[in-house]
Amino acid sequence: MTVKEIFETMDYGPAPESAKEALSWIADRDGKFGLYIGGKMTAPGDLFDSKNPATGEVLAQLTQATPDDVDAAVSAARKAQRKWAALSGHERAKYLYALARLVQKHSRLFAVLETLDNGKPIRESRDIDIPLVARHFYYHAGMAQLQDAELPDREALGVCGQIIPWNFPLLMLSWKIAPAIAMGNAVVLKPAEYTSLTALLFAQICEEAGLPKGVVNIVTGDGRVGEAIVTHEEVDKIAFTGSTEVGRVIRRETAGSGKSLTLELGGKSPYIVFDDADLDSAVEGLVDAIWFNQGQVCCAGSRLIVQEGIADRFYAKLRARMDKLRMGDPLDKSIDVGAVVDPVQHKRITELVDAGAGDGELYQAPCPIPTAGCFYPPTLITGLSPASSLMQEEIFGPVLAATTFRTPAEAVEIANNTRYGLAATVWSENVNLTLDIAPKLASGVVWVNGTNMFDAAAGFGGVRESGFGREGGWEGLQAYTKPRGAVKALKPIAAFPAPKEAKVDALDRTAKFYIGGKQARPDGGYSQAVWSKQGDLLGHVGVANRKDIRNAVEAAHTAAGWSKTTGHLRAQILYYIGENLSARSGEFAARIDAMIGGRNGAKEVDAAISRLFTYAAWADKYDGAAKPVPMRGVALAMHEPVGVIGGFCPDEAPLLGLVSMMAPSIAMGNRVVLAASEPFPLAATDFYQVLDTSDVPAGVVNIVTGNHAELAAPLAGHLGVDAVWTQSGADISAIVEGESAGNLKRTWVNNAKARDWFGPAGEGREFLAHATEVKTIWVPYGE
Ligand code: NAI
């Protein structure tokens, strides 16, 4: 192209980044890579090809790890972990800091290698991915430094298995490895099979940083390697980012295993444009929302929801912008859109668009499509109905599906009409409107007048089928730590048996359920007797079934207004419950003593009253945070209720246990469906009257009695339940985790671990964290 021609077209000339260094890094290793285990690279094993998606050429050959390799990696991590955790936070911080420095030092090599391997534009790997990787290690070096002082009650989990996808290979690695090792865990990480090279380069810098052997282990290969990690007995935690489908498989596979789990899954994030938005900025935002990384972003703004009055104008501006997008060699610094990761993904995108585009009007950027490699043009499909497959399915490609709305309420309705809940973007010049909408969106992240902003200080993660757990910020550390201290095994408690010659009780004293603020009879019409240790009949309780659970969940849904009440109001009601319990403390104490056959009843009632006061106190004090992110904005971490929480109450302290699960939940604005202690249900059924007299709105607290093993599946499998807690033993934990896979609800299970309900472990921040979602809301702020 001559200078004259350039002036005539004002087109960019090519500005290719050299691949020389990256290719020679690969060539120096003969193009064949083993695994990184115990601080050493193993000899290459069974090899598979890793290709450059922009050319289709083979870049390198990688080892498909065997189950024995995974075993070796887990053993190496196990061996290293104790010593690593025993170092001071400061010692660990120095290693993380060294890793951050080395990422910066080798940043160009990392960026070019990432682009070659993944197909993303070099502008993105150089200016976004790799700087954020370094930021993540710096930030978490700080977390390691502060751990001893700020998190004295929490400790590392042990060995973490981490499985990551191919869309941000090194960035996802840093999101996983940095917080894990900062807190004293050792890791076995599996990169995605399409994009493992930067993880292997990272292994090299672990050596350069002198990281103790075995703290980081990297095994390559396909989903079978992931499965071997997930099912390995010696792994304490699985952190997964990838498809909802595989997330669900992992949820089922880890059920009942005692492993912690966080899942960061798919999305179909709404991008809402109001008629008073700065339309040019909103168009530019869309380029970042859906064409950044070819739309292969879990939180991509892939559903455009635009106000009807400006829709045509906005679409026209958008098409004009699309006309200027440049697609081509990802190593060319002046291109906007690179290659999708693999022919498999290309085929998937093509098929989804071909199947769904007929419902709307298709527009594709007119940029030339390179003939070699996996390129898919930026695509806009307008006029879709909210139910169209393109509005519902995660495409994971550069495809924007659009629809319109009339009112803010309709915008929220369409935005929330999805099974996902990862992120959302709102554009309007009216800050009142954006901040009115933000809390109404079912998503873990909301961006106001901006999009796809990420930072190590700000929590990231979803609700609904987008998974659970947060990465980044203080909240992200929750996923890599557990309460400090030894744990006792839970001793199962059986109900006292019926005596051989039971006395006949003339009075019918069958306690019902408490559903929707009323006492309800069991649907099945069955009840069971409760006997004292001495063989006295204390009463009967109903035996709940699936239908009773459904009724209770429905009642909880009718009380949705509770989630919108103020913490101040909820505090008043909790104090009131405490006061009313206190007025009847003697009666409750006697009941507990009779049921359990002990003398601790008075102590238990006192502790329950105190606990109610504790959560009344917390109701308006579990503060969110304002995160100082390094860009023009602030990220607000807001605590929101989870929704409807199901719970299986413990047997060790039948009243205190129930209160310990109910009070933090309702203090944070949740509604609950609780199954009372199975052997000792009467303290719960007596408690109905306390609730009745304490102004608790109908449906906020629902209590049933019956067999936990029979109720676990219907409660944990119910799609209207957002989280399930169980303190009812290992079998129930396994059912709850397994059944929760349906809508990927959050679970909090005790497995076979006992909890001291009377001590500090019975209350506090751990409960509050489980009773809330952190929603990160990015708002413009400052210069
Ligand atoms: P995937 O979920 O299969 O792969 C993610 C990671 O999980 C890879 O490392 C893979 O090897 C591993 N894996 C696969 N099966 C496994 C198993 N049974 N147990 C343990 N690990 C396993 O994602 P895939 O097939 O690469 O992409 C398919 C679709 O998933 C995409 O089109 C997109 O819709 C979605 N996806 C979403 C991502 C996100 O960040 N939300 C990331 C990647 C894919």
C-alpha cells in the first residue's frame, strides 16, 4: 500500500507483532511438553496437538496426563502444602510478588504466546490479559501479607484442584492460583486442552521465582484429566470455570465427597440501553461487551436490550460501527477481532446462528474473512423475541442478539428472563435510573455505563446457573480458606424408641407444620410419636412429604417482599422473637430437657435468645464495601439476600440449632424452609407460637418435621430454592449436594463434622457470608 493510498482510504496498515521469541521458546523445547509436577517438567508422554487457530498450524505437542500423573501431582501438592501453609504470610507474599514481577518481565512473551495459542488479538493479550495477571499476583501478594493479621480465624483448605477454560488461559490461571497459594494452599491446575502453553511458561517462572516444589503443579490434557482431578480422594477443593454442563457434572461427582466447590459457569448477560444513554459510548461499550475476545467471554454482553424509541437509531449506529471492525491476523496490532479458539467452537457458533437467525434480522460485519483459520464475523441479530434460542443459549462467539423494551420494569423482566445470572450492563445518563435497576438484576456483577471491567479487588461470580462463589477481593478468599481449628466428628443421634408397653394418650397432641404463617396438616396424613428417654409420650409430629415441601417453598416465594425490607426492620423483628422466646424460656427449657433427657435446656434457651439478639445486631451491620479499583470508577460490593434458603437443622441442640440457621438467614433478608431436628422436633413446633406473636410476616419462616433423608431430595432439588444448608450428617450432605445440581443452587453442608453450637463456631460471619450474595456494582466515580 502506498502512502497516497493510505491517505485516500485512511485505512490502517498492518502492524504485526513478531512471533519469533515465542516460537523459539517452543522450539527450544522441541515443541513437545511434559507436565509440571513437584517443581520439575516430566518427560513428554502421550502427545496431542495444540494448534494456532488463526492458521490451523500445529504449534506444539502436549501431554495427555494419565490418572497416575494426576496422582503424582496431587501427592506432590500434598507433600508441599503443610510447609507452605506454615510459612508466615510475609514469606508467601514475597513469592507471589516475585511471580508478579516475573509475569511483567516476560509480559511480551506471555502475550504473544497467548495470542498464538488462543487466537485473541495481541492488543487484548498485551493490554488486558497479561497486565491483569500481574495485577492479580500483586494484589494477592498483599492478601498473603495481611492474612495473619486480618484472617486469624481462617486457614488454608489444603490441596486445590483447579480446572480452567480456554478463553482467558493465563488470566484464569492467575484468578485460580494467586488466591489459593496466597492463603497457603497447594494446587494442581489443568489448563484447557486448546490453550495450555502459557500455563507451561508460567511453570517456568514458578521455577525462576524459586517457589517451593509442589506448591504449583500443572497437568495438561482433556476433560478426562479434569475428571481424574475432580474424583481424586486427596483433593480438598475443586475450583472450576467452564461450561454449565460440565459444572453440573462436577457438582454431581463431588457430592458427598467433603470437597469444597466453586463454579464459575456460563452466562447470557444482558446489555440494557435506555433512551437517554450516551448512545455513542453505549455502542463503543458493545464492541467491548461482545466482540472483545470474539465474544468468548463468560460475561459477554450477548443480549442487547434496547429501549424501543431509540432502537432503530441505535442499531444504525451499531451497524456503522461494525462496518469499521477489522478482523484478521491476531498478531496484527491494528485488528479488532481475532480467531475463535478451535474449529469445534466455530462449528458450534455457526450451527447456533443458522438455527436461530430465522427468528430475526441478521447483520454481519462486512470485514474480509481470512480463508485460513477459524474466523467468524461480528454478527448482530435484531428483532428477536426474548424466548428465541439465540436470546437464551450461550453462544460463546461474536454474536449479539437484540430485542427491545418499553419501560424500565420490562427491561428488568427481559434481563432476568434467563437461567443464568453472571453479569449485566446498564447504560443511561440518569444515575437514579441505573442505580434503581442495579439491585433488581439477577446477576453477580453489574456495570453501569461501562462493561467488561475486571479487577483483582472486585469480586466476580454469578448466581443461578452461572454458578456460585466469588473470585477476587476479600470475598474471593472465602473459597480458599476454612475456619481454623480441629473439627470433631459428628455423632449420629437417634430418637428414643417407643417403650415396649406404651401408655395410651387420650389427648391428640399432634403438632402440625408451619407454612405461610399458618399451621398446616401433613399432606400425606402421617405422623410419628416422639418419646422421652424414660418412654413417656411427649407428642406427635407430622411427617412431611414432597408436597409439603412444595407448599412451604411456595409460601416462601409469596414472602418475597421480606428481601426488600430494611435491615433496621428485620432487626426489630428478630429482637421481638428473642423477647417472646425469653418470656417462655422456662417452658422451652423443660421441653428440651424432656426431649433430650438432659439438663441443659435452660442454657440452650439462653443461648438461642442471645443468638437472636446477635443477628438482630448484625441485620443492619453486615456492611458491603467500596473497592478502590484502578480505573475511573468504584466497585461496590453489596450484600444481597440469596433468596429462599432450605435447611436441615442439627440434632445436637434442637432449638439453638434451628435458631442458628434461621436467624442469620432472615436477618439478611432471606426466607427459609427448615426441616426441624428429626429425633427432637418439638422445640421447633413449639416455636411456631413464638413466631406468630413476633410480627414475622407469613412465609418468611416455614418449618416442617419429618424424615430428613426423604426430604433432602425434594428440598435440594426444588428449582424455587436458591440455597440449602444442612447440619444433619453425611448422608443428607451427599443427597443435598447431588440434588442441588439441577439449578446449581448454593449448598453449605457439614458432612460428618460436628459444630459447637454453643461456642463462637455457632454464629457470626461464616453464617452471614452463606446467607448473602455479593453483588459487585461498578459505577463511574471520580476522574
Ligand atoms: P468445558 O466446560 O468442556 O471446558 C472447560 C474445562 O473443563 C476444560 O479444561 C476441560 O478440559 C475441562 N473438562 C471438560 N470435561 C470435564 C469433566 N467431565 N470433568 C472435569 N473437567 C472437564 O467447555 P468447552 O467444551 O471447552 O466449551 C463448550 C461451551 O462451554 C462453550 O461454547 C461455552 O458456551 C461454554 N464455556 C464457558 C466458559 C465460561 O467461562 N463460562 C468457558 C469455556 C466454555
